[in-house]
Amino acid sequence: MKSLMVLVVMFLALVDAGAKEVFTLKHIKNYLTKENPYIYKALAKQYVDEAKVAISYGAFDTKLSAEYDKKEYPVSTGEFGDITVSKPLQNGVEILAGYRKAIGTQEYNNIKTGYDGEFRVGLKVPLNAVTQGINQRKFTLDSARLNATKSRFDSKNNLRNIYAHIALTYHKLLYYNQLYTLEQKLLQKALKRDDFIQKRVSSGDMPQLALLESKQLIIARKQRVQATKSYRYEALQSLLKYLNLSQEKFESLYQLPTMQQLKKSAILFQNALSQALSSRADLKALEVQKMQLELDKEYNELSKYPKVDLFAYGVSDLEYGEGVKVGLSVDIPLERRSYKGKNLQLARQKEQLSKELEILKLELKTNLKNLLFALETITHNIQLSKQEIALAKELESAENKKYEVGSSNLFELNIREMATLRAQQKLLEYYLNALATQQEIYKEMGDFVAP
């Protein structure tokens, strides 16, 4: 009965393990949604700037204005009322329509209507703004749109950086998880050998000192296991922090792969560079900044010419009939220092931006070359490290046989076992560096995470 229970427990454990998915970088993307506080922070400015576009549309809102004034002075009386609807258009023209009534002496205008008032319809046309195709309201709206576009690229760049950081955290977790397994195996060697030593000491084939040395070695290796377990725990918590996921939930759903199981892709420099130049969000953000400078220059051109506003009103007085009023206002800049200064500033900013873009592309090209060379070097070192491990295991096995026949000691055997562990740890470090370097290459290429 007891054996049956053990089998049932083992079966359930195997079923549970089989139900777990192998946790990869693709799974990470499922948790990096805008509900995740780290992701929302990376996108927050984009949301704010998109809201500012909606605010900018407010400059084109239809407005209803009303005014009423009545006076009864000793020598004059008057009454004035006005209700007007105005609608600004994106080309700068403003349309208005309304009703007003002015009776008696007016202090602030020379308007006079019949007793029943008058209706009016009019236009205000900024001639220079219309011919140039830009005005203050349109400039504000277009600037807000460009700023929102830049923020979207900045957000993508933020995501690219945070994803790369999370991927590195994930790879470090795999490293410590495998190192923890190696340390546990090293401890198991010492525990198994301790049973062997106890039997030899009991039979008188080994001195009591050998058992003390064995116990001391076991304690030291237990300490190494605990230290590595702590590093593994910290790495896991760092990853779960970004996923906004509990450890219990994570462990119930997933199991970790070994670094050797992860996909490694062949990357060609020219392909990587081409993708980077077409995909990098920070490059596109700089291009949007150039568009903003062009818009600033276009708007600044308005101050180069006289400001000419044409307005025309048609009225229909309910008592006196119809009439028209046409007006023209001209504002001529004589020295144009503001225009010249702004023009010079924009030229310098454009030159600065071009140099920033040039530097970014040069650094991108250099970084990709260095990273691809580093990845090639690490790949070569991985092959050498595998050979080193094979040799270390052979030497350890030979030393263990010598120890079992009494021609070696625990000190020498420990050196061999530690040499094997160091070689295995070195291989894990090479795998970690290879994965981190590959991820850095994908980051330079503009990808969020490696496929």
C-alpha cells in the first residue's frame, strides 16, 4: 500500500511537471502590457502628448459669445446687445454670424441699428497666413501632432531598452539556476563520498581524520549551495518584479530551460545594419524633430512679411435694410530682428540635429561590428570550454579512482572537483555572455526581444 502511494505521488509530480511550459522570452512579452506599471511608465509621455493633440483642436472650436450693456446717464441713454457665433478654420479664416441691437448713444462703438436690431455674417481673412498656408492655430496643432509622433517613437525606444534589460535579467536567472544545479551536484558528490569514508573508517582502512575532513568539506559545499540559491532567488525576484507576477504563480505555470536550449541565430552585419537603420525608433524620433524644425521655419516666415488682415461683414437690419462693411489692417515689420534671429536659431538647430543623426548612425555601425565580433569570439570560446570540461572530468575521474585505492587524498580530489566546477561555470558564463550579446545586437537592430 505504501509503495502504491509513493507511485501515485511520483505520477502526479510528473504530470504537474509535464503541464508546465518552458518559460522563454516570448512568454515575457505576454506580461509586458500597458497595465504593467513599468510599461505604462515607458509609455506615459506618449499618452500625455496624444491628449495634447486633442487640446490643440480646441483652437478650432465654434464659440458663442454674448454681450449686453444698458445705460441711463443724465444726458444720454443707450442699450447694446450682441450674440455671435464664430468658427475658426484651419486655413486661418474666421467665420462669424450673429444678431445685435444698438439703440441710443454708444460709448465704445459707433454702431446703431433699428429698434428690432440686425443680423450679420462676416469673414476675417489673414491674407498672408492664407497664402503661406500656415497660421498660429494650424502651427500649434501640427506641432502637437509631430510631438505626439515623436513621443510614440520615444516610447518604442523606451520599450526597446526596458525589454533588453528584462531579457538580461532573465538570462542571469537561467545562469544562476544552472549554477545552483551544479553546486548541488558537487555537494552530492561530497555526501556520497562521506558514506564511503565512514565505511572505510569503521573498517579501519582510513583514519578518523579523513572523516573530519569530509565533514568540513560538506559544510563548505553546503555554504556554496546556499549562496548560489540566494543569487538565484534574487534573480528570480528581479524578473518577477517586471512581470508583476508572484513566485507561486510563476512556479505553477512554468519551468526554466537551460541556456543551451535557447535558440541562437546567425546574424549578418549588413542585414543587421539595414534593419537597424529602418527600424530604430530613436532614429525616427530625430527625423520627426527635423520635421518640427521645418514647420518652425515655415511659421517663422510669416514674420518676414507684413501682417495683412481683411475683414468683411454683411448686415441685414430688420428696419433699415441691408449693408456691407469692408476693412483692411496692415502691420509691417521694419527691422525684422525677431525673424532673422529665429531663422538663425533654426538653422543652427537643424545643423546640430544632422550631426546628432550622423553620430548615432556611426555609433550604431561601430556597436554592431563590435558586438558581432564579440559574439563570434564567445562562440569559439564555448567550443574550447567544452573541451576543457571533458578534460577536467577525466582528470577528476582519475583522481577519484586514486583516492578510492588510497593513493590520493581528499585535498587533491577536492582540487580536481573544483576545477571541473570552475570549467562548467566558465561555460555557463560564456553562454550568458553569448545570450546577452545576441540580445544587445537585437536591441541595436531595433527589436524588442530576440525571436
